[in-house]
Amino acid sequence: MTPALLGNLGVSLALAFSLLGLALSLLAYLQGDGRFLKGARALVPLAVLGAVAAFIALEWALLTHDFSLAYVARNHSLQDPLWVTLVTPWAALEGSILLWGLLQTLYTLLASRKPLDPWRASLVLAVLFGIQVFFFGVMATIASPFATLPNPPADGTGPNPLLQNHWMMAVHPVLMYLGFVGLSVPYAYAVAAMATRSYQTWVEETRWWTLIAWGFLTSGKVAGMWWSYEVLGWGGYWAWDPVENASFIPWLLATAFLHTAYVQQTRGAFKTWNFAFVTLAFAATVLGTFLTRSGIIQSVHAFAEGPVGPAFLGFFLFATALGLGLLSRVSREVRDVALFHPFSREGALLLGAFFFSGWALVVVLGTFYPLLVEAFSGAKVSVGAPFFNQVSAPIGVGILLLMGVGPLLPWRRPRREILRNLYLLLSALLLGTLLALLRGYTLGASLAVGLFLYNTLAVGLLFAEGMRARRMAGLSPLSFMENRKRVGSLIVHFAVALMALGIAFSQTYRLEVEKTLYRGQAWEVAGVRMAFQGVRALDEGRRFAVEALLSTDRFGEVRPRLHFYPQMQSPLPAPRVIYTPGNDYYFLLMDFDREKGEWASLRLIVTPMVLWIWVAGGLMALGTLYILWPASRREETRGVSPA
Amino acid sequence: MRGKYLLGILVILGALAYMIFGGLGQNLVYFLTPSEYLQAQDKYQNRPVRLGGLVKEGTVQYDKDRLELRFVLTDGVAEVPVLHKGTPPGMFKEGQGVVVEGRFREGVFQGGNLLVKHSETYQPPKEGWTPEEVRKLIEEAK
């Protein structure tokens, strides 16, 4: 037995069981025969086994340095530390598809264990098996992780050094894929719901899935931003790079879906919107992979070079056509039961969903526009960050305004009692903005301060209201914390307001200075006094590091580095970031005297409030976890709680 | 039902109009060779462009104390003087393909972002290359 043999066997088995499962579940639906469904269900764990075997085979090949596999030869080297080797399966295309396929089989396994009526159960399984057929089909044909080389090299090049420079890279892709794959379950339920004309219950049945997927997507994005900040050495966390946009688009659509799904769960409304949003959110995950993996970003012409791009494009079109095609067929029959006033909670949620999906549309257009220009006129253009910032700022303000007021609005129509709260919120917004303006901040940053106060007050008011309702019902006010959905979503909302504040300040105020220092020379800038003590070289086996020794008055000794990897011709900067509640101090070694180590060119980037972006990201994950945390029995029996 | 579709279309049209008036056109950054740039200077005056070409031999001057890098960017036919504030990137050298993002000021192209174009198949260009060949070389390198 070799890794290649085991891997190919695993992929083939997973593909065969998925194909068979797809056929059986379709038969079960068409014939209305429970035996076929039973058979299809029995195949789910077998497909998992195939996927697990293939994944183990890839790890095995990497751990035993089996360079006869093309994937290992291209992405692994004898020098790699153990943790890098273990995460190498998702360092490149083929392994990422394998990870995706493995997670898909696991999610299918979990989803198939939920009790459901046989018609919908067959269709849900059919859709999930269909997705598995796509991924394992791609692995079996055009992007095999187990393709072998006729002349294996003695050592490989190792994964892209950028991926080895920070442990976050081990985490970020897995979180993203867990999120992407998680959206496949609500999508499958939605397709089944549309085909069987049972339009209401699917959002309730998949609400955990939606939340889990959203939580993973959010943590994955924040992890990616952090990685970009700590590794790429440009002192930023978001560049509106097409790869970033590709994973931002599904997040935006999933967020829109999360909010309209809440309305359908509680009020039975927005059924059509939910079908549309879940289809688009799932399709966007495939589109994102197409964008990042087909090479179309570099040039439209790269698209035709590999078969992976067209395969993903085809899958994207099929998934979209299936969801929206069914929707157009049934939209005549769907009736939203509730009528609502635009100035109600439903109204705010729908408007919020429009903001999120409109934002997604803008990002899609901005990302694809250069491709259109190149395809039609041949000119090479790129859409700069200023465009995205310009269009995103007003959308963000709209969302932040809705986020504060929306949860305070009653369902169906506005009531007079909320006027007091609205006045309070408006005063917080104006007061915060004016005070910040008076302190000399820019309009944008001041507005962010106002919006942060406004949203913090809104969250406070909602907590107070919830606790009062508990007391009126003769319960302890603290029992409001058991209303996990409400409390968790308030935590997330507060975190979003905090993140917006961090983004506004870090984007507005940023100081970047650069200077060449000679040994012993001191430099005082941005409130930091530093002296350059010389450079030191370190041989770390897989790489060679050069660090500048800086003694500073505030942070002790700081050692920014340059890493030289044998497979890269230019060194990678490894910044030293010092987080403080106010500012981040980001030290970079740019260049140094290679002969005597007498001088070094250093860059210092001082950015305010970046720390709070990461804190907010953690809070968003915690808030989601708070909602998902299994409720105590007492709470479950009590049922829907007041406020 | 028709109302819903109408609303959807309105939202999409609104977003599109916003994009266009929001200045997608103004924020496009064109990728040009020095020849293309010099042929239509007025069009690109005072807006950022990405200028791609080769670092001309014998023109590189780097002052590490002022952190100023000066060189001439060429595509074989036309030449543009470039001033880059900051250290030269790792693989910057004469004859190398580079892309500079910036704008023209007082007869010098002032670049903020300097990228060295390199790929495994990159070969230094030969004498007498046309701007099209230079452009292709730089576009294909990552």
C-alpha cells in the first residue's frame, strides 16, 4: 500500500458512493419508496470513509516525504517543521478541494441524521450528494491530489513561504471552508423545500446550520485579516484584493440571509427572499473559489489554461440556476402571511438585507469590472481600493444606523412608546459625532464615534428592556441572559459597532515613516525613541533570518526581521507589531548593510485602534457561540421567552 | 408579485447608478507601457496609473540616507524617469521587469508602490524588443 494508492482508492470510493447515493435519493423521491432512501442514507458514512481515507493518505504522503506525488513535490520540503507539514494539505489547490470534499461529507453525515419527511429528506440528500459528486469528480479527473511524477525529486520546494510565516495560516483556510461548506445544508434544504412546496419550516430546521456557517465565515475572515496584517508587512489588513473580495461576497450574502431568515422563523414572512438569498450565498462560495483558483484574476486569458476554472464556473451556474429556477417556478404560489409597515422590525431587517446584498453586488461588479474591460477592449485596468472604500462607506453607515434602531422597533408597525428610545439614540449619535468633530477628528471618524455611541446605547436599552420584562414576569432580571438568541445577537451587534470604529480610525489616521539608521544612532518619531544597535543573522534551517536590534524607550528591545527562504529570491519581512489600546506600533526592517551591518533602513507604521478590530472579531465569534451553546433543559421547556 | 420584481430591479439599477456616479471610471487604474503613456499623456494626467517596463541598465541610483530610488523605466522604445520613495524591493535590479503605481509630477513619474515582476519562466529581455513584447513579458510574470 502506498499513499497514492490509498488516496486514489479513497477518492474513487467517495465519488462512487456519492454517485450511487445521488441516484438512490433521486429514485427515492421519484418513486416515493422508502427503501431507496434507506439505501442512500447508508451510503453517507461510506462516502465519509472514502474522504477520510484520501485525506489520511495525503497527510501520510506528506509526513513520509513521498515526493513521487506531484502535490507533495510542489508543496512540501524535508525542511518543513511538523506543523507546516500537517497543514500543507490546504496549501494549494488540489489539497484544498480534498479538504472541502472531506468537510462536505462530514456535514452531509450530520445533516442526514436529522429526522425529516421522506420527500424532503431524499431531496436534501440528493443535493448534498450532488455537491460531493462535483468535488470528488474534480479530484478524480482534473485536479487530483494524488497525481504521481515519473521522476520524483529528492526534495521539494515547500509551501509558499508566506503561508509558513504565521500560524494563523493553519487556521484561516479551515475556518473559511467550514463556513463555505456549512452553507450547503441550508441550500439543500431550500431546494428540497421549493421542490416539495413546503415553504415554511426549512429556515427553522436549518437555523443552526446558517449560524454555524456564518460564525465560521466571520472568524475565517477576521483570521485572514489578522494574517494579512501580521505577515504581509504592509501594515494593513484589508486591500480589496480580488481574493479577499471573493470570500467577502459569500459573507455579505450569508449575513443578508441570516437576517431575513430570522423574520421567516418568527413571523413567517420573506419566504421568497430567503430562497433567493440562500441560493446566492451558496453560489457565491463556489464563485469565490472560481475567482481565486482559476487564475482569471491575473488575466482573463489564464482562465482557459486550466480545466479547474471552467468546472467551477459550470458548477456555480448550475447551483444558481437550480435555486433561482425553482424559485421562479414557485414564487407565484408563495404568499407572505404578514403585512408590515416599513418602519417596523421586519422593515428594518429587509432594508438591512438589501444593504448587505447591494454591497455584495457592488463588490462583485468592482471585482469583475477589470475582467470585462480586458475582455472587450484589451486594456489592463485595476479597480483601486478608493473605489471600494467610497462605495462601502455609505453602505456601512446605513447598516450601522439600522443595526441600532432595528431591534428596538416592534414587529409589524411602529408604536408611540419607542419614540423616547429614538430620541435617545439620535442624541447619542449627534453628541458623539459633534464631540469628536470638536476634538478635531475628520467627519468620517467622528461619524464612527457617533455611531459607536448610538449602537452601544441601543444595545444597553435592549438589555434594560429585556431585564425589565423578566422582572415584570416575576423572574430574576439576570435570567434575560438565558434568551441566548437575543443576548448573543446583541453581543455580535456591539462587536460590529466596535469593529466599525476600529476600521474608521485605522483607515483615517495612519502614520508611516522610514529612515536609515547607523549603528548607535537614535531616532525619535511618533512618541517613540529608538536606537539602532546593529543587525544579527540567524540560521533557522529552513530559512535564514536577519534581525535588527532596536532598543526603545517604551517597548524595550524590538527586533523586526527579514526572512530569507531558499525558494524565494526576495526576503519576506517579518514585522514586529506592538499592540497598545490606542495605537499599534508596526516595526519593519526594510534593508540593511550586507557587508558590515553598519546601517539598516527601518519603517515604522503607527495605526490607531487596530487592536479593537481583533477584539471585535473575537467578540463576534463569542456572540455566535453564545447563541449556539446548548440551552439548559429548564429553558427549553419554558419555550419562547419574553423579549 | 410584480411589485417585488420591480423593487428588485430598482435596487439593482440604483446600485449600478451609484457605482457609475460613485466613480468607478475615475478609480480605474490603467496598466500602461511607457510608449502608451507618452502617446496619450493628457488622458492620464493627474490620475494614478500602473506603469510597466524594464529597469534601464546603468540608470539606477539609490540614496539610502534619503531613501530615494531613481531609475529609468523603458519598454525598448520610450523611456520614463521614475522616482520611488523608499527602499528598493528585494529583487530589484537592472534589466528587471517592474510595475510602478503612481502619477506624473514635474516631468518625473512618482511611484508609491513598486512591484518587481518575476516568475519561474522570466527571462531578461533581449535587445530590440518591441513595447508589445515587453508588455507581454511583464503581464505574464506574476
